[in-house]
Amino acid sequence: MSQRTLGTLTIGQAPRLDVVPIIDRHVPAEVRRVHRGVLDGLSSSAIAARYQPETGEPALVTRLQDGAVVELSRARMRDGVQRSLATLEAEGCDVILLLCTGTFDGLGCDKAWLVEPDHIIPAVVAGLIEHRQLGIIVPIAGQIESEAGKWRGLARPPVFATASPYSAPPEAVGEAGAALKARGAEAVLLDCIGFTERHRAALSGLALPVILSNAVVAKAVGELLGG
């Protein structure tokens, strides 16, 4: 059997050194990796010209290789993501994992198996939580409304708090989690690919289950690739 290839696509710049170790933990070592980003090779001025969100429109957030944090128009990023998926297919990827928990309409691949976190995480979390109260931490306040539709499958509306995995210290995540627990949350979801194990650790004092979005999708991809 020929070697299988996993492609990862971030809405920022690759490689995502914060996320790749989590993927590597769950995907077999013999699987070839190709890491790409929609913003690879673009200057900050080019990124702003192509993807800066208009006031009030749905936005996504990511960190660049130089450490800068940028907000991006979800609508315009969708076309950039689709173009990059085609590039990864042309590079021979069998499975492509989108490294973003935001929602995009109508993405597709001709042959590669596309894994979109917003198709996996809400269903998995709903099955785990059932009738309990879920608390969700998102990186920017605008996503509480713009990404709300993906949580319609929950038995109870979630409660939200905001803390950025990119620009805020882990202590801010801990404070957001404490606020959610005070509002009745019985489990916490870290709903951004940029949250890592250090952010989960910041919530350990809550004595609540903490679900890490990128770990959920990494485990799913590992299953697809024989992990």
C-alpha cells in the first residue's frame, strides 16, 4: 500500500507549531504530512488588503509566523481556503484537515477526504454533553453570534465567554472558565484551533471536563488514517 498523505490547512501561516504536536500525537508517524496556510508568503499589508473584515461582519482570528494576531473576514477567507484546498489536492494529499473551527459554506475537494472541524466538533460535543450545560470559550466576542448556528444541536443553549489563545495569557482562559462555571457550566469547550494543552491546564482548578477542539479533530483524523 502506498504511503498516505495528510494535508493541514490553517487560515493563517504554516506550520502551526502550536497545533502540529497535537496532530502528531494521534496520527501514525508513517503518514506523510504537508502543512500549508492561506496566508503563506503574504505581507501584513497584503493580508489586510485581501482579508481585513468590514465593521460588523463575521470574523475569524489567527496568529502569523511573526507572532502578530490578525482578524480576517470569514466570507473572503472562504475563497482563499477553497483555493488552498485545491493546491493541497494537487500535492497528493489523501486527507486534508482544516485547522479552523469557524464555519464555511460549500467547501469541497475532488478526491481528498476533507475534514472540517465545524462538522465534527458540535456533533461530538452534543453527544458527550447531552442535557448538561456547556460553556464555550471563543477567541473574539463577535464569534458568539456569528458562529452560534453550529450549536443548534445542543439540548440546552450554551453559555459563552471570551479569551484569546493568541493575545491573552493562560490566566485569562482560567478566568473565563471560572465565569462559565459560575453561570452553571458543567463542561467547557475551548472553541478555537489555537487553544492548546496549556490552556486546558489553566482550567484544571475548575474540576470540570475540558474539551480541546484540536484534540477532538486530531483523534478523528487519526482514525481515518489508521491511528
